[in-house]
Amino acid sequence: MTESLPVSRTTDFGVAKLMPDVDRERAWLLTVDGAPQSYVDLDEPTHLEFEYARRLGHVLDLAAEDGRPLDVLHLGGGALTLPRYLAATRPGSRQDVVEADRGLLDLVAEHLPLPPDAAITLHTADARAWLEAAPDDSADVLVADVFGGSRVPAHLTSLAYAREAERVLRADGVYLANLADTAPFAFLRSQLATFAALFEELVLVAEPAVLRGRRFGNAVLVAAHRPFDTAALARRTAADAFPARVEHGLGVRRFTGDARPVTDEDAVPSPVPPEGAFGIG
């Protein structure tokens, strides 16, 4: 067996590194400026290493009946972990991936090529600009996993952005986002308030320690115009190696408190993670 070697390249927005996993023959970790971005196992695309990715995967599994192909828009590309997952779990799905860093896409395409039969189209563009030009009612699912370094960009947090997401989603569509915050949760609460202004159903998924403010971490936001199967989602997240809590209804409203929707004028990026929060040792 030929030993896989790390790859490092300066891309459009930072220094990207692909590091092989010594325990899995064709698995790779992608970092950008030291922050872990994606993990991909080329031989087992349904393997989701990161806990937040597993939670996003659970939502995708429950977004429609098993195996049904979906039209999915991904804002943020990384190493294309979730597009690969959907291509394997929902064959025939049509997926668009929007990633601002062309150099990163080139690196991933060169070293972690997509399966030839995967209907995944890559676009180099700013996520919001691409979303604003996308057709009405064109997506079953919209996945937002955009981090500039380790922060969600401000222009992807406002009511105007959320309104574009709602426009692009079909009536029974599902929006899901990977966010990050810690107590007092000014950012996360504002995101809940923003999406509550447009969507009837909100779900929040995160580790209990994160929701209690004991540490900085990821939280998955789910928004839809229809009830989501939160019981099934709770069962799946509870079975993970790092169990998560699923909040919805009154729990989400209590967590949101008196937070207000975000306008473009007052939008800010997600907070800077504390030293070592997402680092690789």
C-alpha cells in the first residue's frame, strides 16, 4: 500500500491542508488556516466523522422519505462531505455547491475526486450573491455551512439573506445551517429570531454542554414551513458518540428570548472561537 502524504496549498482565502487519516486508508482531514473544515472517507462516503456533520446528516436523512432524490443547494463546499453523503444515500439527487474559494475546490477535485456518477455541480461564487440569482422554488433542501476562517460571515446572517433562502426553497423545503457560539448566545439567539420571522418551524440541535453555555461549540439550526420529525431526530442524535439535545417549539422560543431579527445594517459575523476550540493537536 502506498503511503498517503499530507498536502498543503495556499488557496484564495488561506492555507489549506489535506492530512491522511492513519486509521482509514483513503480518508482525509481538510483544514484551512489550522481550523478543521471537512473529513472525507473516499471509500465510505456515508461516514461522517465530525459530530456536527453527523447532525446535519440526520436532518438530511429525515428531510424526505428514505432514498428519495432531492434537489439540494449547498452554501459552502469544503471537501464536499455532505454532497458525497447525499449522492450515496439519495442516488439521483441533483446538487449545487457554492464555494467562494476556487483554489480550495481545485485542491479537492485534484486529490479527493467526486464519484463520476454524482450529479454534483460546483460553482465558484459568493454564497449570498449566488443565492440571490437562484430561481424561486428550486431546492428541496438548502444547507448553509459557510465559514470565513472559523466565523460565519455577517452577510449570511441577516433577514434579507434568510428571505432569499426561503424564496429558493420549495414550500415543503428544509433549511439547515451549521452555526457556532457560546454563552450569552447573542449570535445564535439572533439567528433563531431571524429565521423565526419567516419560518413556522424551528429546531435547534447541539450538545447539552454547549446549550448550557459551558463551552463554545457548533449548533445546527433547522427551519421549515412544516413540522419536522423531532422525535426521530432526537433518537438519532442521542445515539451518537457525543449525544446532542433537540430543542423545538417552546424550548426554542425560550432560548431565543427577546432577541431580534438581524438586518443587513447591524449584521455581524459569528464570534471568534476561543483559542484551541477547533484546533488540531
